[in-house]
Amino acid sequence: MVQLEDTLTAEQVFSDYAYFSSHSKGWLKHSENYAEMIINKLGLNQKSQVVEVGSNDGYLLQYFVRKGIPALGVEPATTVAKEAVGKGVPTIVKFFGKETSSELANQNKHADLIVGKNIIAHVPDLNDFVEGLKILLKPSGVITLEFHHLMKLMDNRQFDTISHERFSYFSFIVRSLMLKNFPPMEVL
């Protein structure tokens, strides 16, 4: 795991966040393809619950909503969350962790699928984040996380992805240790 010494607080980063994922046609196509693949692989339907952590402007969850699959975004930035709601994607404006997961679990929002796309580097408290995943995930549920792999970042000299809004970068070994109490992992 690599961490930056100089970072902003999560509140500073997300209080007036201006990155809208839907502005990238390539990212939208990737998200649509992912949604189709995971819906089929897991057999998700109208009785399922999908939660995306760091859901931004609804770029991904819109594809689940269109298929009638209950979806919920958890997004700390009001600016992008408003866009998601405008697309018909239910979104709560909160940071994800134990507290938010407990609230959702108490509302019977346990997830069949929890998704985090390029969000884990933005997490300031990894232990709180992982505990939140444990609380919210159904026993038979699945978590998918996409993140910059540290080795690829270094090998491909992708230093432009390093910024003040990301708190850490992971190798697969660290990611595996971080999620060691979950069922076996599959790399998709």
C-alpha cells in the first residue's frame, strides 16, 4: 500500500466535487457492459438490492434502474448526487462506512451486490469502510471493487492518477489482506 503524505480531508474534497463520471462515453460503455455482465452472472432481478459506494452521478446504477433492479447510490458529494437523482437513481448523500451501513441495514437494504468503482483510493478510513461492507452485504452477496493496481500504475507510469483527492494505492496482496474476512475473491 502506498499513501500520500499531503492530502485534503474527505470533507474538503467532496464538499464541492466537480467530477461527473457520465461525461466520459468510454466509461459509460464500460459501466453498461459491467452491469449487463454482473446482472447475468448473479441473476439479479426485482428482488435484488444493488448498492454502489461513491456512485457519483448515477453513471452505473442507471443501467440497473432501467432493468427494474432496486439500486441505491451512496455518494458524499451533493453536486454529483443531484445529477443521479435527476436520472431516477435513488442516492443518499453520505460518506460510506459503519454508520451509514448500519442505517441502511436497519432499513432492510442489505445488498446482493455492492459495487465500488475507483472509489477505494478515495477512502480516508479503510477499516471503517471495510466494516461497512461487512454490515451491508447479505451472506450470499457479492462485492466488486475496481481500483488502480499499484504495480500497473508504476509500470505504466500513470503518475497523473496520483492526486490530493486519493488517499492510498493498493497492490493485490494488500487488497486481499484488507478483505481477508470475506469469501474467496475472483478477479474479473
